[in-house]
Amino acid sequence: MGKQLVIIGGGAAGPSVAAEARRRDSELKITMIERGDYVSYAACPIPYYIGDYIKDYRRLVIRTPEEFIRTGVDVKLRANVEAIDVDKGLVYVSDGSVLPYDNLVLATGAKAVRPDIPGIDSEGVFVLRNLGDALQVKSFIVENRCRRAVLLGGGFIALEMSEALRSIGIETTMVIRRDRPVPHWDPEFTDVILKELEKNQVNFLPEAKLKAIERVTDAKLCLHTDKGTIETDLIILGLGVRPETSLAEAIGLRLGDTGAISVDSRQRTSREEIYAVGDCCEVYHRIAKKWVYRPLGDIANKQGRTAGINIGGGNAEFAGIVGAQSFKLFSLEVGTTGIMEDEARQAGYDPVSNLVWGNPVARPMSRGERLGIKLVADRKTGKLLGAQAVGDKGAVWRINCLSVALWQGLTVQEIGYLDFAYAPPFGGAWDAIHVAAHALMRKL
Ligand code: FAD
């Protein structure tokens, strides 16, 4: 009889493990257990589903339970794993079943941060973590003919949601604790982000302390803050996430300094037979030179595949990340990679940086589009440490180029002469990256 693999969590990382392990080992008995209603879906396009750009939620589903079952992967839906006995190698499920395992994978994801204020559980207050949440928000908006929404938080998901809500005609207010959204972006860039919000009539309430949520009538909520009260039809929490580690902690797995599950490059936890993947675990940051917590979908997929290869009898290591991330806000592209000055100093580098505004296309073709690129390099070695870009177009592909440069350890001097595919609609003969690199070279 083949070995038994049990996967807890069916979001993004768990299904990647199942698919890869099955590909490699046809004898493996695989069971994936998910407490929600769906497995194997993409959470990242949720704002575009709520904003009606994607009309049918089924387009978010990558593989149905039936498709998994056809490949011999057993799927238990609406089943919560309540306990694990590591000595006996058993998993206890809420439907009463007890499953033996040779290998266990924790793909338990993350949980949304919920502020501890009165009324937080009121009807009309939502988190957005999974497909079920997205369906609930969308039907709530339609059924209650919502005209006003409040977004709590100023991270990339809240920003994406502001565009989604405005695109379906909802008056939207973003309420944040700090003075500006995405605080790890350079203030010059967050100014541009704030202007984009204003241009698109997103109300913005900074430095607000949440006090309470009150449902005043069937159709109306009040959000009380120290800056006043906002009346609204719905509230969406976008206050960040924490790794879901309750099972890991219960069985004594080692957690990292970030609070997420500690893993090695093969995705093994502190117990050899147990793996962890996705938003519940840490990932190695090649530039910061430490294990960090980055709950992102592309990382979850790569970690899942790595664990699946290893469990399926192969030998794979996940080489880590350089910290690339992007999002879209109305007509703006926003991207970052690597580390900025503070993190660089903490990692022992001597950072020097520069931010230049240029053109995303060749100047004669320009219609006034903006593109800002910030580069951070190490004074001692001249190597790139990080980059941010914000612009009307071309920001994200440039961040991706700079991610490759970071991965390869290129110096700013080398980046200043990189061979790019030049044509006027896509950039100048000296691309915005070259221009930014040469400007920084002069400071090194
Ligand atoms: P999840 O997808 O959260 O899956 C974990 C699953 O485990 C859950 O379904 C949960 O029900 C289940 N589970 C937990 N405990 C148990 C238990 N005890 N028993 C049974 N089941 C259990 N990332 C990007 O890189 N780019 C983006 O643009 C982006 N946009 C996003 C937009 C939104 C709205 C959201 C919510 C996320 C976005 N992300 C994005 C993040 C990305 O979706 C996550 O990083 C990814 O889904 C993580 O996958 P995961 O499998 O680790 O966790």
C-alpha cells in the first residue's frame, strides 16, 4: 500500500502540494481537508470579482473537488481539522473521521486581523480572506443595494478594493490608523497614491482610531472613530493578516521570529514528516538575508509545489524571494522589490538611494504619462538592494526586471547598461531603469 499524505487547507498552497505530489507518485494516498466551501481558487482576483470586472465567481476556481477526485485526491469539504496526534500520526477531523498520515502538510493560510471594538461582529461587517467571503460581500451589496462602504486599512488589498467599490458606483471611505496608506512605500509615491484616491473620489480619513461599530437600522451602520462618525451600508476589514498557526502550536512545531511556522528550504517544519506551505509559514528573503513573513499567492504556489515534489519522492529546494510585489490602483501601477533604506541598514548594508521621475515611453510619444523609479543600493558593493516604481504604465514590468537584477546580485553600474528590448512605445533608448541607475551611480 502507498504512503498516506494528508493536507490541511485547500486554498492555494494545499492544492499545489496535492497536484505535484500526485504527478510524482501515483501510489500516494492523498487527502485534502478544507473547512470552507471551496478548494483551489485564486483569492487575488477577488477585488475584480466584487468590482464586476469578473462576472462569474467560477472563473476564480482553478480546480473543483471533482477534478481532484478524478486524479485520486480525496477532498473533504466543510471539515475542520481539530487535532493532530504526532506520536500516532493521526489527524482528527470535525466530521468524526480519523486519518492516518505518513506525511502531513499544514497549508492553513492566514486569518484576518479583527480590531477588538464593540460591534465588530455586526451584520454588514466583512473580512475578505476567501472565496466564500467574496460571495457574501457581493450578494450583500446587491441584496441591500449598498451605496456607501467603509474600508478599514490602507494595505494593497484595501487599495484594490477602493477601485473595485468605486467601479460599481459605491461611495467609498478609507479609514486608516496612520497618516498614509502602504507606509513602506516612499512618501513621494504615497503622495501619488493619495492623489489617485482623491481623483477617483475615494474619501480618505487618516490617523483615525476605531472606537465602535453600531448597527443603527436594518440598513445602516455607524463607524465611530476619534475623528467622528461615518454612516455606511457596509464595512470591509483590510487590516492585515496573521499566520494561522493554532494546529502547529498545539503540536509544538517551531515558530519563527515572525510568529509564522518555521520551515527549511524543502518546506519541512521542525518535524521531518510535517511540511508547511503558504501564508501559515515563513519564507527566506535573499536580500534581507533572513526569514520573513510574506503572505502572498505566488509564494504560496511555489512553496506548495516544492513540498509536493519532495513528498512525491523528488528533491526540491525553494530558493526564497527578493520581495517583489505589485498592485493596481485605478490608472496607477505600483510595484516594489527588495528592501528599502531602514531594512537595508538593519541587514548591515550601507544604503544609498535615489528617486527619479521619467517617461514610461520614448519622449516623442509621451502624452504626459508619469513613471517614478526609486533605487536603493549598497554603497560598499554598488549592488542593487531594492526598487520601487509607481506610474501610469510600465511600472510593474520594470520592477520585474529589477527583481531579476536583484536575484542575480547585479550592481547599479551593470543595471545602467542592461540590454532591454527598446522600441518607442515601450520606453526610451535609455530606459527609465537606465536613467534611474545612472542617477544613483553618481551618488555612489
Ligand atoms: P489560504 O488560501 O488562506 O488557504 C488556507 C486554507 O486553510 C483556508 O481555506 C482555510 O479554510 C483552511 N484551513 C485553515 N485551518 C484549517 C483547519 N484546521 N481545518 C481545515 N481547513 C483549514 N497575493 C498576491 O501575491 N498578489 C495579489 O494580488 C493578492 N491579492 C489578494 C487579494 C485578496 C482579496 C486576498 C484575500 C489575498 C490576496 N493575495 C494576493 C494573497 C493570496 O491570496 C494568499 O497569499 C494565498 O491565498 C495564500 O494561500 P494559502 O493556501 O497559503 O492560504
